[in-house]
Amino acid sequence: MTRSELTDNLTFVSAVQMLRHLTEDNVLTEAEAEKVRAELVRRLRPTI
């Protein structure tokens, strides 16, 4: 795993955790969270 892949994976995991908290706090709906998660996968291409 390259340094770039590691950074992208850590960023992705952190962002997913933030999305989960925002969804639990009713700041985002489930549909909005799924759209954001799909965009994160597209941009960061996690390998985990």
C-alpha cells in the first residue's frame, strides 16, 4: 500500500465516521449520507 492509498483510506474512514455522527444527530438524512458516501468512494477510491 502506498502512502497515498493509506492517506486516502484514513480520510475515507474519518469521513464515514463523521457522516454516521451527522446522520445520528439528524443533521443529514440517510439519503443525503449515501450520496456523500458514494462521492467519497468515487473521489478517494478506498482500498479497504
